[in-house]
Amino acid sequence: MKYTLSSLGYGLPPVATTTIAGVIFVATLVLIMLRPRQLNEAFSALGGGIAMIVAGIVSPVQAAKTLLSDWNIFLFFLGMLTLSALAERAGFFDWLAVRAALLAKGSTRRLFLNVFLLGALISAFLSNDATALILTPIVYTLVTRLRISAMPFMFACTFIADTASFLLPVSNPLNIIVLSHFNLGLLTFLRLLLLPSLLVIGINIGAFFFIFRRQIGGMFEIKRLGTPASAIRHQSYFRYVTIVLSLVAATYVVISLVQQPLSLVAIAGAVLLLIGARHWKQVEWKGLGKEISWSIFGFIAGMFIVVQGVENIGLTQRFAQLLTNVAGSHVLSATLIGTAGAAIGANLVNNLPMALVLVSTIGALSGGSPSVRLALIATTILGCDLGPNLTTVGSLATVLWLLLLRRRGMDVSSLEYFKLGIMVTPVMLLVGALAIWLIIQI
């Protein structure tokens, strides 16, 4: 069914309907960004979604269809969160951290590099949110045990989570959202974004080595570390987890190549780990449930409905026309404008809602150059994945990182984070955008 302004808002005039929908949209984003009285983002998003339904902007039937059509996203999140929780229980990530420290051979600089590489590895195969949730507490414990400055390593954990979040489609749930809407395969994703991702990772590492050169100088005492074996809580379960995670990583690549739902791999891997955990008595249902951030599902569901409401009133079509006029028919201008718009929007309203708006906007484009459209799709991923490194509110991974630090008595102000972000993020965005432009030109 096609929705028109005259059929929305219980027969109210189109201007009134548009105004109501716009107010709901803006109010939802403001609440998500400001979080008054520490209001959870999920409640703000769900409230906005319910308001769209109550106001008649989105019908209950359309809301249900919208959510059901994105089943792949919900199952992917569920699978990845469960995979991460069960792997952590096996001591898999602690084992990796100790290995990284031993490979550094007492050099703080080498340990700093290894943390970046470990973060990129986790982000690549388990998503950027998993990096924030898992790597941050592990590295904090590691560096405090070694009695070296913690803050450079903490910043490395959060920045690499987003910087490496477009290495693979599974590296960020946003990638799955964009790819599923435009039916792009793994090879197209890698062709457009692998080189830009490697370039910005290199820039991030190099910039941080320069910025924190004084704090990461010197050596640490290896004897303060335990052995990698000490991180393993149950030998048989640990081996089982290692095998399953290796299979999941390999299967991701195969499934991406044949363009099948990646959520099926995540769920299958989670089920296999759960079977092993139950067999070796390494998990309880109640304990596992507490380790999964259920609120993320409410946040995604609410934002899907809110963006659907914005699409119903024609706002995304108007934005599409504006984007087309500004970007023109030139791939370079489309690439630069698309990257800047996605990055700025991600930091203003969070990267998930911004990605949803841009996906809807690009989908509304009709005609025009296929290369321009491809550039806008690629820069949506680049800007929404990498752009949040500019502020503390850009991505859920950064919000999770802040909460983890506060629990450990460390506090990073928004201004302190922005000062660091503004030194490196614009350069990374520019290099990534230019790389995408050159790849499309070839």
C-alpha cells in the first residue's frame, strides 16, 4: 500500500501531518542525544515509534511489516551478542590480550600496536560494539596490572572499534542494514571499502603513536603477567570455542559471497557455543541473559518505525532531491558531500538513525548516475561507521565504552574526547572518501 499525506494523520491537513511527524522525529533524536536524567536510548526510540503510530503517521500494520522485513538485523544482533558473551566466559579474549602483551616483549609501544591490531581483529569478525564491550575491560585490567598509563590504551580501544568497523560487512551492524537494503555482495563491499579501511586504520595508529608518544614510551615487566593458560577457565570448552569462532569467521565470508543472510551464521554460531557451554556447565540461562544488552533491540525497533514515519511524509524524498542537487552528477562531489553529511549527522543524532535516514534517502533517488549512487552508498557506510570517532555520542560503541570507564573510576569529558577526535577523524574521513572516489573511477 502506498501512503500519501492525505491518508495519514487521521485526515488532518498535510501541513499539520508533516509538522507532527517532524516534531516527533526531532524530539526523538534530541532525547537520544541529550539523554535527560540518563534516559535509556531505547526508551526514547520506542517512544518516538509509538508516537508515530498514535499520531497515525505509521499504521500498526505498516509498523509490523517494517520490523518483520528487517528480521535479519535483529537476529544478527542477537547472535553476535550471544557469541561475544559466551566466548568471553571461556576466557578467549583474556587469552588473546595476554598473548598480545607477551608478543610485545616488554615494549609499551609494541603493546600499544598489538591492542590496535587485536581491536581490529575483534571488530572485523565480532562487530565494533563487541570491541567496546570486550576489549576495554580486558585491556584496562592488563595495563593496570603492568602499571603503565591506561588512558592511551583506553582511547585506542574505542577509536579502533569504529575505525575498523568497515573492514567486513559483519564489522558493524550498520553495514548489514545498508547492504541488505541495496542488495550488495561481499565482493562489491570489499572493492569499495577494504582499501579505505586499511588506510584509515594506518592513519589512526600513526596519529595515536605521535599524540601519545610520551605516555607509551618505555618498557614494562613481563613477569607481572600470567601465562596465556591462566586466562583459560575450562580447557575443553576453550578449544571448542576457538573452533566454533574460526568456523563462524570462515562461514561469514562464504555466506557473504553468495549474498545470504549473515544473521543465520551468527545464530548458528551462538547455538553451537551455547550447546558447548551447557555441556561443560559453563553458563546458566539467567546469567547469560544479564550479559546481553536487550535494550539495543528496542532502540533499533523504535528507530525503524520513526524513520518509516519520516519516509511516509515524504521528507526523505525531499532530502534525496536536495542531496542530488548539491552532489550533482560528479562522483567526487557526491563522495565528499556524502561522507561529510553522514559523519556530521552521525555525531548530531547517532549513527544508527542517521544511517537509516540516508538509506531511505538514497533509496528514493531516481535516475542519475549509477556511479554517484554507488558513491553515496559507500560514503554512508564510511561516514556513519568512522564519523562517530569525533564525539562521544556518535555511536553505541562509544557510549558503552564511556560507561565501562566510569565503572572503573575513569571519566572522559565530551570536550576531551572531541579534542582528540578532531585531530584525527577529519583526516581519516577525507582519505577514506578520496580512496572511494578513486576506486569508483577505476
